[in-house]
Amino acid sequence: MSMVYEQSTRVVLVPHWLSAADRDALAVSIEAALTRADLPATTADRLVDVLTELHVARARDVVWPSSTARVRLVTGWDPDTLPVRLSAMELACTLSLPELTPPVRAALTGGRSL
């Protein structure tokens, strides 16, 4: 697992390897949550960042396909599995969503309950 340190914000981004189905379900859950009037603005901001990262993960794979391909080859993961890099705050906001489906929650937590 390769973590990325954002120098300007001092935030560590941890990759969560998600299938295309998990990424799609995550996007649907976040989009549903963003329509709620009771969603705090700070949570909404973090969730928008997660949606952006879902798009960036796909773009990263198009531009630099070999790094993710090597990981998928070694692990035996499906070709549609990509790393979605999230900060601890983005992950916490995502996991706080009641809209999040159990399979996506398990994919984000590695099966651990948080």
C-alpha cells in the first residue's frame, strides 16, 4: 500500500482499492447524501472531494496504467479495481453516511467495522 503525503496540507491520503461496482455505488451514495438538507456543510465539502477523487482515480489509471496493473497482477484483483486515495477526514465523512451500502462500507474498511 502506497500512501501519499500532501505537503501543502499535511494530509496523508490512503489508497482504498475499489472495484468499478464499489466506486459506482459509492458515488450514488454520496450523491444521495448531498441532496439532504440536514447534511453539515463541512461533511458535504469532504464528500465532494471524494467524488472528485473517484474521477481522478480513473484518470490516473489512464495516464499511468502500469502501476495499478502491477498491483492487480500481484493481488489477483479484477482489472477494474483502482486505488481511491482518501484522507482520514474524507473516509470518516463517507463512513458516517447512512446511505452507504454494506458492501461499499466493507470495501472501505477492509471488512473492519469502524
